[in-house]
Amino acid sequence: MLFSSAPAQANGVEVMNAKLESTDEGYRVFVSFSFELGPDLKSAINEGIPVSFTAEVEINRPRWYWFDEKTIRSSQTVKIQYDLWRRQYTAAVNGGLKQNFNSLEEAMALVWRPRRWLVAEKNVLNPGAIYNVGVRLKLDSNQLSKPMLITSFSNSDWRLASDWKRFTFKADDK
């Protein structure tokens, strides 16, 4: 497993670590991000506006004779929301079961350090082949309500995104 040490950063989001791991089920991505929520974004969350962050993984196989083969694209979205009635933060990964948290920082831990998710079955990648892997994180404006979408265009707090962090990975020979 190889990965680059240069962090990828844009609009305040930095990809701290990124690697692909081989497991019995297939290949899982390990990634961590670093960024601060701006005051307007933090205020919106604390007022009960749901905000979604999407981590994306792209795996391509380089080919010398043609364009790279686009092999796999996978994403994981974490939706953070404050429940005004219960005074708790909730987070749901890919629309699944909501988890409750007492602080925004605890809920944001699911964004900063997403759980290792399965991005490829064991038989999808060619054994021994070298792949180019890219990971990034962005605030998903597609999931904002229309009034918040308009606000997001004029406010830099709402344009959180990292550059793609790229590294190479050799698939298992098994």
C-alpha cells in the first residue's frame, strides 16, 4: 500500500491520511480530514439546518494505450443536524440509522474520520495491478434546501471542499 504524504487542501479542508486496505470482504478506504466549521455554517447547524458532507473515492487503472480505466467510484455522506427539541446533534451515514451526540464536535468526528467503508469487492480489482486512487471531501450543496442553497453561493463558509488527494495502490496478488 502506497500513499502520498503531501496533504490535499482547498477552501480550508485538508486530507490528512488516505489509504486503501485489503480485507476479507474486499477493499476498504481509510481517510481522515481536517477543517474548521466557519461561524455561519456552525450557526446554521445549531439552528437545526441539516448539512451533509460527502467523502468520495475514485479508483482508476492506468493504461498506456488509452485513457485510464475508470474502475470504481464510491462515496459516503454524513448528514449532521441539531434537534432543537431534544437538544442533541444527530448524524446519519448514507441515510442510515441516526446516532445522537451531545456536542457538534462529537458528531463531526464521523466527518473528520469516516468509518472504513467497503469501496470494492475482492474480485473487482485485478490481482497485482497498480491503481490510482483519489479521495476528497466536500460539503454537499445538492442536499441543501433552496433558501440555503442561495445562501451557500454567496458565503465562503458553505463552500467547503478539499482537492483530490491521489496515491497509488497495488491490489492483492491472491
